[in-house]
Amino acid sequence: MSAVAGQMRQVLNAEGALVGDTPPHVDDKLLRRMYTVMLQARLFDERALALQRQGRIGFYVPANGQEAAQIGTAATYKSTDWIFPAYREIGVALWRGVPIATLTNQFIGNAKDIIKGRQMPNHYGYKKWGLMSPSSPIATQIPHAVGWAMAAKIKRDPHLAAVYFGDGATSEGDFHVSMNFAGVYKSPVVFNCQNNHYAISLPVEQQTASETIAVKGVAYGIPGVRVDGNDVLAVFSASTEAVARARRGEGPTLIELVTYRMGPHSTSDDPSRYRPDSEVAEWKRRDPLVRFEAYLRSLNLYDGELDSIREQYPLELAAQIKEAESVGPPDYHTLVEDVFEHTPWHLEEAYVEFLEEIKEFGGHAHKGIGG
Ligand SMILES: Cc1ncc(C[n+]2csc(CCOP(=O)(O)OP(=O)(O)O)c2C)c(N)n1
């Protein structure tokens, strides 16, 4: 795998036909699972966005369009490897097996949410599924991943860290120190940059003067590979090589996954203010799901079972959301729980004041804030 500037690895074209690189060896079962989770991620994403628009969750960060980049990479890791996500990796969470109920409890922040409603939607982390909690400050998860990878290396554990971040994150110091450190110490880490072309409203052309993001690896002695991030087979192939390299002890790889965020950055912005409709339409043509479906059809692997996901999964989502909405918020006392071994006086005082205010404002505050 060599550092590349303009070249982009591609296995499937926009019509789902084989082009360019040799397809990776993926058995039928895995191909079907990848499609299944890509489609589930799309449906979950659409539902979560709608929930926010209906005022049923506070915030959401959509991943529509980035399913191939996420599932094509996630499918190459072992469950003992750790993932250091940004906030947009719902596809990775679903691939790792996080149940819908666990995610919806977190999105709603109800009493069953293991982080007790303390984090914004999308900011979930689960030890059980090897998913570190994302940090909202851009790029801070990158040194965390390298540190974790170094610890694994020192302990001679055969595990690797996979970190996800966007094109905007490559302008942060955290990206550069992490790449440098990992290059020098051959840390077992894979850097996945989902170049979705925008950091909120800033286009990637204004983010960097480098010809590509992959080429940034050269300065750090790290192979950089540029992949069509909407082509799940090309992604899978590049990621498989990066994983093998890390496991052989040869160090990190930077993968630039060239993709596009079809929706808004988050539920707080209006993308029509900063990008033309024609650009969105052009990327719609390269939809990773449509392309993969066409490929599966050409292999006679697309059948009624896969097709039924479109009807069945939304029903499952609706049932789980209904259930999560019926749980109710966490108890008041969880506000001051398990932060300090002994709750300090000022927090205790604030908590008592808070309870008094609830008494004063009665049922309304009670309903809105507590259990
Ligand atoms: C250090 C820091 N600066 C600014 C922000 C505000 N912010 C939130 S998301 C975002 C854009 C990040 O873009 P990118 O890294 O390309 O990832 P994407 O959101 O496109 O997936 C910014 C600037 C932040 N969260 N942290």
C-alpha cells in the first residue's frame, strides 16, 4: 500500500459494476450482512432525524451517505479491537451489535440509559462493544486511540485501535501529534478519515492546501490510501490491508474515505445555505446502498429477505422507541451520583436548592426534569 495523491481506489462504479481494483474476497454471508447493516444504519438515521424534528430527542448528527465508509471498515475489525469514534458513526455501533434499545435509551436519555442522560444523543460509549465514548472537541479521540494502541503494544496484546474522524479534524494539532507519534512508534492503529467534504459549512478545499488527505501520511512515514468511501468493497479491501499491517506490527495506516454527508451536519444547521443542490444531486447518484444493491443483484444475492428489511426494521425501531419513551427520565439523585466518591459541599448545596425549586415550581418542573 503506497501513499497516493490523486489516485482513488475503487472496486464498484456508481452503477454497482466491477471496475478497477480486484474485489476483495468476501463470502456471501458477509456481503449480505454488510448490506443489512448498511440499510439498517440508513433507516435508523432517517428515524432519528425525524424524532428530533418532532421534538422527541434533543439533537441528532446524521450519517446518511456514509454507510459504506463505516460498515466497510467496521467489518474488518475483531470484537477485541477498540473503536474510537467521532459522533457520526451509527453504522459502526450497529455493526458492533449495540442493540436498538440501548441506543434509543441513550438518545432519549431515559432512566435505562447507562450514562444517565448526561450526554447528548450520538455521544454513547460501551465497554461491552469496544466503543469508546466520542469526545465532542474535534480530533481529541485521535490521541486517545494512539494511546490505547500503544498500551496494547506494550502489553503485547494483539489488539488494535481504529479511530474515526472527519476532514475538519485533520486541521487540529491532535491529528498531527497522533500521526507523528504513531508513525515513530509503529502503534497498532488505523486512522479512518471520512472525508465527507464539509466541516459544518467549510468545504474541504478550504480546509487544507494538500492535494488529498491521504497524502498527509507521507510526512509521518505512514502509508496513506485514498478510497472511494461510497464503495463498500473498496473500503473493505483497504481496511483489511491496514488491519493486517497493524497486526503484523508494521504500524498505522491513514485511510481517506472519500464520501459525502447527504444530510445536514447536525440538526442545528441548514446545508442549503452553504452547498448547491446540484452537488447533493450528484452525490445522490453515488449512493453507497444503491450501488451495493446493484452489485448483490448481479450476483443473485439480493432477495426477499434483504428487501423485507425496509419494512420490518422501521417497525422494530418504532416499537423500541415507544418502549424507550415510556421509561421516563432518570431520578433526581442521579444528578450528583458517581461523579465524586464523596459529594462535595457545593454540589450538595446546589442539589438541595434544586429540590426546593422543584417543590416551588411543582409538577411542571417535576415532570420535565426528574423521575
Ligand atoms: C475543537 C473544536 N472546534 C470546533 C468545534 C465545533 N465543531 C463541531 S463539529 C465541527 C466540524 C467537524 O468537521 P469534520 O471533522 O470534517 O467532521 P464531520 O462533522 O464532517 O463528520 C466543528 C468545527 C468542536 N466541536 N471542537
